[in-house]
Amino acid sequence: MDKKTKDLMPPGLSYMADNIITKHNILGAARGAGAKWAEGLNLPRQSETVFFAGCGYQFSSDLESLMSLIRKMDKSAIGSDIPMGLAGLQKKIGVDFAGMYRKISARDKDKAGQPLKDAVNVLRGLGIDFGYMADDEPCCGGLLHYIGLQNEFGQNARNTYEIFKNSGVKRIIGIVPSCTYTLRDLLPLYIDGFDLEVKHFLEVVLEGIGSRELRFPRQVKVTYHDPCQLSRYLGLIEEPRQILRSIKGIELVEPEWTSGEWSTCCGGGGGFEAVFPELSEILSVNRTKELLETGADIIVTHCPGCIMQIKNGLKILKRDDVEVLDLAQVVAMAMGV
Amino acid sequence: MKKMSTFSEYRKEIMDAAHNERVGIALSRAIKSYRSNTDNALKKFPDSAKMAEEVRQIKEKSIGEMEKLAEQACEAIESNKGKAYIAKTSADALNIIGELVGTGKLIVKGKSMTGEEIGLREHLEEKGNEVYETDLGEFIIQKLGSKPMHITSPAIHVPREDVAQLFSKITGEQLPPDIETLVATARRLLRDKYFEADIGMSGANVISAQTGTMFLIENEGNIRLATGAPPVHIALIGMEKLVPSFGDACKVAEVTWRYANYTVPSYVSLISGPSKTGDIEKVTTYGAHGPKELHVIFLNDGRTELAKHPVLRQALYCLRCGGCLYECPVFAVTAGHFGDKYFSANGAVWAATISHNLEKAAAVAYTCLTCGRCKVRCPVDIDGPAMIINLRKMIAGQE
């Protein structure tokens, strides 16, 4: 990135962009740190169909800690009028991000990967044959596109495509909405003759589920929060609802005005939460309030970013009586896998 | 101390707004009623969506031929015995209007975002004129010394208690925070000004190039009075408001008010030339009951340049219905602070391309969530996130 770019691009974004470019993940974590969730699942590393885990779920506990730290700084005097990158801030106040990742307990790490494990079990339960590239999985680089670094995105897109091709991948099952959209809709813009079939987990589930009986362990009132990238970008609005409605024990309730294509963003999108941490928190509270108005016991959504934001919203509103679950977890529970 | 950067200043401004509970309350009420009114209006007139698609096509075509349409409109207005001008820059527009107005005049003004864009009121006041904003919201803004926070409802962030306080100060009376009393007070304060004014000023929502007819949509009736009572009417119109025919303009007008949450507005004024009569011996005489003079200034100021950009040109399709703003989660807590002269995505494009303020454009562009709900609402399908991402690319020096 040239100097002009760094000058005009808000703090936080250039840091994440550098991480993608140099470390192949948003957080700059060491290679292989993310794939730990899949240990013990015995997924083949090579397969024509691969499950694409993305950064979001794997690093969700890291992201949560990082965001809570950034928010604290944003509310203090440090964040308010010294525009600087996270890297600069790290130097100034002596925060060791890398060390912080290590400090996150193994238990939290486990929880972080849960939706991914559940998704894998659901797909297996449906008899789908697939692999997982683990630490060979490339970063989709989507964030680079959203923050305006199209040249870097293009470069990353070509590398990513090559990695898939070299390991013989033909079909991808994505789960993080943003990664899936990037792989399905943005990559082809930069690659001639793009021929990977990209589907979202929900589409695969809906095709495979047929007339299988699904039952949630208890009787619950559920509301569904549409992630922007899943509804307005990927166009998957009816699919999650069809799945939820087919599960016995679940009563689906919708917020007034703000569901489906009209759903309100959780406040974390395109790197926004890193540029405006406190504003992002205010937006998460607003969205959480809309969802709580439905009187639901469980808020179900299907995006690691949304989960983090809504959890934080509930925490601020002191509503520990309401649970946030990923749709993959809900389906796994209903299938008993 | 080092001067705060544009980004820091802007960030402080939007965070102050986000922490202001009154802004949040005023907006959440406004959003609720906007959604239910619009829902109602669209149900009552189910053809609106189809008409909106037609309008998108009309705008797409018109934006590509603004120069031709402006010339055509000028010809039509001149043949209607009005005077028409094309201002290349905002400075040119201010000069033209400044010369027409002169100094020491009393001016009544209808609300105009194009006027706001070039600082028209301030310019005329500096030249020693007395200017009254006559739209209630804009009048409040003027008296508060603030800036509009929404396209169609400029004082959207000011609750009634604050208005009562303001009007009490102006009148020297103790006014209660009762909306009806406040509206009556504004009427009383402005009533005589229309008839004392030397000049009435307005913008326009859309203008037909073939006939030179401008359409002015309103509910209060202030535009009728301001453009009808004084002896001179001056209209400042951005070139993006031009469409080929009268029929096209009708469609644009209807779609504009429908998505601005109205089934139908109380008033639509159509003005093509100065007031005239031939009632005595069929001799055409100008200045019967309405203005004797009509001056129309078309503002380019970078619009024809912007029209050449494949993605950002969409900003020129905007009908200024304000619907997108009610759907924006950031706008819901910051109001018009999320913007520059215009708001959200369009505001960012305007800052970068028309105002050439890339720093401000960057600050606004990175405040967008790219969540895309604005696009779902937009009658002409403007892709806010696509424009924002394109701007970011520009900011990153990759275009």
C-alpha cells in the first residue's frame, strides 16, 4: 500500500489488510492456528468437494477478545482523537496481540469452533462426501475488496483459485456468508474460465434433508437474524426459514419490518467494527432490541460476525436469559448428530 | 496542538450524534412512521414499483444526455419568456444569482438541497440581503444556525420542546411545546414576508426539457406562495433533475413522493414561464398575479463529468425521496452527520466528485456498513454499497 492509501484509509483497516496479504488471515495469527477445530474429525485434506471454514468461526474467540479490547480503547481517550493503525496502537500501549491469542483458554477455543464441528457433522449425517484443506485452506480475501484494495484482492483471488485447482478441488461448500459470497460471486470477476461450483451450507442442507424428521430437544420460540451477506448478497432468505420451520419444537417468530431482505445489519460489516468500534456496538444493541421485541428465547443466525455482535448486544442489555445459536448448531441438535 | 485530521473531526461529530439520545428518539419515531406510511402508500398504489422501474430507465437515459437536455430546456424556457442560464460551476451559479438579486432585497425561499450544496443563502446574506427559509423544517434549521439532517425533513433531529424554546426566543412569548401552536407561529412569522418579498426562490424536483416545466412537490404551501407572490422567481436546478418530456417528469414526480411516504402530496406546482395575461385586447402582458420575471439556473458543477463514471453516476439518478436514509442503520443513530452536503452513499460520492473533498469522502465512505438495505428501498435501485466500494478503491489510489 502506498502512503496516500494509508493516510486516507481509517486506522484498523490497513492493519487487517496487511494481515491478509502477509499472513493469509484477518488477525495475523500464525499459520495453522485456525485449523485446530477440525482435529479429531478425521476429514481428508484432499477431496473434490471441500468444506470451506473461513476465518470468522475459527477465530471467533480471538475476534471477541480483540473487539472488546478495541472497544475499551475507543471509549477511552486513546481511541478518540489519535488516528492510528492497530499496529501503532499496539506499540504505543504495549498490547501484545499475538500473546493475547495464546491466552484465550482452550475451552473458549473449543466453543469457537463448535458451529464448524456441527456443520461437519450435519453434512456427514446427510451422507455428503467432502474434505477440509485445514491449514492449506486459502483466505478468500473478501475484506480487501470491501475496503477498496482491489489490486490486492485480484492478486489474492488468483492465488486462492490456484490453490484450489492444484489440490483438485471442484466443489466448495462455504459456511461464512461473506467468504461464500466472495468465492461464488467475486472470484469469477478476476479469473477467466472460473469453474468451481460454490454452494452455501444451507443450500446443501436443504437439498439433503428431504423428509427427515427433525426435532429440537425442547419447545422454544426462535427468531432468525438474517446476515446481510446471506440475505441481500447471497439471496438465501427462504432457505434458513424453511429449515427452521421444518424442525419440531421450534416456533419461528419474526421482527416487525426488519426481516428477510429488510433485516437490519448487526453493525459489523466490511471492517466497520474495526473503524468505529463504539458505534458498531451501539448498532449491535439496536439490532438486538429489534430481535428481542419478538419475545424469542433463542436468536438464531448464521454468521460468525453477527453472532459476536448480537452476543455483545445481549450482554450490554443484560439479557442472559436469551441465547444466541448458529443455525448449524440448531440443525445438528435437531438431527441429533 | 496539531490540527485534528478530517477523519478525527468527523468521527467525533458522528459519535457525539450517536450519544445524543434525542437524535435517536426523534429518528426511531420517524423511521417507524416512514415505514408504515410508505407501506400504506405502496399498497394503495400498487403500480408504483412498476413505475419506479420506468423511472430508473428514464434517469439512466437522461443522465447521459444532461447537456443536450439543459440546452433544450433553456430554449423552451426562453420561448416561454423566462430567462435560462447554464452555470458551469457553483461559483458561476452564485454569480448569476448574485447579479440578479443585487443587495438590500427581501427574499423568501423554498427548501432546496441544491441551494444548500452551493451555500446560496449564506452568499445572498453576505451580499446584504434578508433571506427567509419558508419550509418549516428549514426555517427551524436556519434559526438554529444548523444544517439540514435529512433531504425531505431537514429538522428531523429536533424534538418539539427544542422548537418551542427556539420560537419563544424569536417571538419573545412563552410558547408551549405544542406542535399545532408551533406551526401556527411559523405561519404568523412568515405570512407577510411572501407579499413584502422582492424575490421568491426555489429549486425543483424534476423538470421537463421539452416544455421547460419544473415540478415542485410540497405539502406546506410555502412553495406556492414563495414562487407565486413576489414579482421575481429565481429557480436553481441541478442538471440531474432534467428529463426529456412532460410525461417523464410526471412519472418521476409521482415515484418521488410515493417513496417519500406520500400517497399524494397536497401540492404540486408546475411552472414553465412568468405570469402573463391576454385578457385585455389579447395583448400579452407579463406579471399578472404571479411573478413578472422567471429566471432558471441549471447547475452543472461536475455533474456531466460524474455522469461518465460507470458506477458512481448512479448518484445522479437519486430522486431525493430520502427513503434510503430511513433504512440506514448508521443514519438511524447519527442523522445527517453521516454525510457531507448529501448523506450516506450519495453524500460520499458527492463529496468526492462534486466537492472534490476526498478526505471527507473517505471518512464518509468508511462509515458505510455496505449492508445494502438502502438499495432494497431505493425506487431507482441505486447500489449504495457498489458506489461505496468503488469510492474506497478511488481513495486507495487504485482507480
